[in-house]
Amino acid sequence: MSKIIFDHVCKTFEGGLRVLNGVSLKIEAGESHIILGQSGCGKSVLLKSLLGLLQITSGDILVDGISVKDKKCRQKYLRKFSILFQGNALFDSMTIIENVIFGANQVNSDKAKCRKIAEEKLLAVGLEKRVFDLYPAEISGGMQKRAALARAIAVEPEILLFDEPTSGLDPITGGVICNLLNDTIKSLGVTALTITHDLKVAEFLADRVSVLNKGNIAWTGKAQDMETCGNEFVENFHRASNVISRKSGR
């Protein structure tokens, strides 16, 4: 059985705005899958629906056979996930290590063990001990992204979700973070689902790419096949993304 199954998922908001229009997709265990698409195409709505933050209008989402609609298994369902948010979502009033301890505490009540886990995860993502007791505002955006990743993996998830992981980062830092995410996915052996509009992220991280357009999956395949896949929208998206990348020097 696939790890994650989107089964004809539809989401219509009040007023009749339909954002997801029958999304069907299977993501395998251990796969790094990218949902790629332009701004406003429904990527974030799909991610929020997967987490149950938005109630889908019709269809179903299954994780290891558990439905997002199954209230009795809600905690078991959510326990499988951890997310690296677009804006990192670190607590400003907590130090870096306190932020990661907060994550570890979700699965372990032993304070000493939680601190040890936090230290291990921070070192694993390349942060030095000198920043552990600093606050988020006192470190760079790249360091904040690393700290947020450390907090995400501290809960020992089966599935890692990445929401626009390089947003707001310069190209060099973005490339470093992509390398870090790739190494983390492989070392932990987790299933990863990333939503992004950035073709370069997709090309670097994806085992497979799904392109979302007008609330549905336009195409699924290897990132390197997008340019010649025969789908007009996907090929145009690929060309436009490369033009933007060249102009920005990426």
C-alpha cells in the first residue's frame, strides 16, 4: 500500500470557489515527492488538507490506510507527520535549543533526554553550539531554517513535509538548504512531500514531481522529463521557470 493516497480530493470554499478539483495521487514510502506549481494553484490547500487543517469537500486522503476523516485515529494519523514551515515558525521568545526541545517534548517527557535529542539534531543540521542559546532574531535566515529542520526531525516523524523550503533565501543559501534536506531525507529514510514553485528545488530533491494546475494534477514523472513530457502546460512551466532562473542568476 502507498504511504499517502490522495483519492479524488476536492475542496470548495464558501462562495463556490473550487481550489482542488479531484486530485488523485499516490506517494510511496521512502519517496521524496514534489508538488510543483505556480502561486495560487492549490499547493498550500492540498498540504493543509493532508494535515486536516482544512476539511475536504469530497474524496479522501489516506496515510498508511488511515483516513484524514477518521476522528478516532486522529492522533495516530498526525503523529506520522512533521513539517518545516515556509516561515520557519520558530518561537521568538525561546532560544534555538528551547525551540528544538519543544519539538522533542512532543514524543518524550524526559527533560534531560529531550535536551540531548535537541543537541544531537542541531549538530546534525550543521549548527554550532555557540548558537544554541541565541534567539531566532539573533541568527541568519539560513540558520533559522536549519533550526526549524532540527525541530521537525526531533519528533522522529515517518513523513516530512516541506512548505516552500527555500523561500526568502538567497540562491547560495537555498542551495545549501536543499543539500541539507536531501541528506536528511536519505539519512532518516523518511517519506518526504515538498510543495514549491521553484523548479530548481524540484530538480534537486525529487524522486518524482507532480505538477498542479487549476486544482488538479496535470502530470507526474521525473523532473528531468518535464521539458519533453508532451504536456503543454508542464513544458511551458518548465521553460518559464528556467528563464526566471537565468535572469536571477540561479
